[in-house]
Amino acid sequence: MNHPFSSILRERRGRYFWPLVVFTVLIMLTLNLAGIPLTTDAAPAGIVSYEFAGNVTGAEKILASWDNVARERAAFVQGLDFLFIPFYAGAIALGCLMALGVLLDRGWGLASVGVPLAWLVFLAGLLDVVENIALVVMLFDMPANPWPQIAYWCAAPKFIFVVLGILYSVLGAVVHLFVRKK
């Protein structure tokens, strides 16, 4: 099974990876700064609380806790998140493939996990798109079923796949730095 990024030569992957990481971090910092007004008692984790509201009542409480400025920020954050998706998904997927190469060179069995994880990170990006649509619909139309549930069930696996991809990428980096090739 191949990944679309598998066609990038191993020695050239870093040329794509590092700019993606830089843009990912810059956009993430912007999202965090823009999302500051979204942190309330009803939404202690800001936009993440909104993603995991899970039901109409929870989403209504969060939206009621946001004033007009916060709602405008939420709309901005959701729009910027659409731009964020290809950067983080690309960076993490490439990180998985780079880790795969390192683990393969050292004969580690976990190398076989690299391509499936890279695909799961792409799936996380697609789930993020669907989640964002659900959140925007609720932001502009008021919460109604099934939107809070859709957002929740897209956000949960998205975060799991992203964290697994990051952990695998970090494992590859650690092995690259500290374990000799066979």
C-alpha cells in the first residue's frame, strides 16, 4: 500500500516537511491567539470544548457564553482551520513516512505502521473538514441535531489519528538521532 507522498524521494522529503511544519506552527499560533476570547466557563478549552459539546444543550451553552466578538473569532478560527488542515496533515503524514524510512533502515517492525498512519492522518484532515462544517452550521444556524454529534464523532478520531501520527514521527526522529543503522 502506497501513500501519495511515497513518490517523494526519501532524500527530498525534508525539503517539503520543514516548510509544512513552519506553516503549521504559525497557523496554530494564530489559531490559539485568535481563540483566546472563546475560553469561557462553558468552554474551558475554547473551540475544542465546542468541538466536543456532543449535544444540542452543550453547544447552546457554549454559544450563549460567547459574545459577538467571540462569535466573530469563532467564525475566523473555523475559516482559518480550513487552511490549517492541509498543512498539519501534510506535515504529519510526511513525518510518518520519514519515520518509516528510519525505522526500516534499523530493522524495526514498527516501520510497517508508517504508511497506514500517514493515511489515517489524511483521514483526520477529512474528518476535520466535516467537523468544521458542522461547527459552522451551528455557529450561524444555532445548534440542532445531528450537528453536535457529527462534530464530536469527527473530532474524537481526528485527535487520536493526529496524536498517533505525531508520536510515530517523534519516534522516528529519536531513533534517527540515537540508534545506529544495521
